Amino acid sequence: MLLLECPCCGVTAEETEFHGGGEAHLKRFGPESSDQEFEGYLFNRVNPRGVHFERWRHVNGCGKWFHAARCTVTLEVFGTYPAQTVEPPQILRELISSKRPGWQWREFT
């Protein structure tokens, strides 16, 4: 069972209090995009074995969205941060690098 902390209201709870929303930090394409761009947005996802950045919603609490960094192998949660953040905070990336040297995810290392 995952234990997540909502960065918006500060509550730490089991994953059943939250709802997963898929991969974080995706570039979204709207009506003006090409068919290829929109298809890539809908269907192409990174599903790594290791560190992954995800969107979560605190459904049984404040109702706000946030991002979480976790390992898909060990289920270790490295940290959470607000959904309005464009990229993972540097301090979180440094924490992941100290525990998993050489990791990378998309353009973040």
C-alpha cells in the first residue's frame, strides 16, 4: 500500500484516499494540433521500471490534484508536489539521484 502526502492540505494517507490520474508532465495538445501530435498525447505513455512521475487527486480530502514521484518496482514514494509545478522540484530530483544513481525519466535527471 502506498502512503502519499497531499502537498495542498498536508494530509498523509493510504492510496485509497487518492485517485491516480496517470503520467505527469505531459504536453497536452488541443484542437489546433496535428493528428500525429494528438495521437501521441492520447496513446504514448512512458511506463518505466523504476522512478515515475504521476498525477494524483485527493478525492477523499481537499479534492486537489498533485504530482508524486515513486518507484514502480519498490513502491517507494520519493515525494509529492503541487500539480501546477511545470517540472519536478530540483530537491526531489537530487533525492532520487542520491538513491538511484543514473536514473532518468523523459528529459528529467
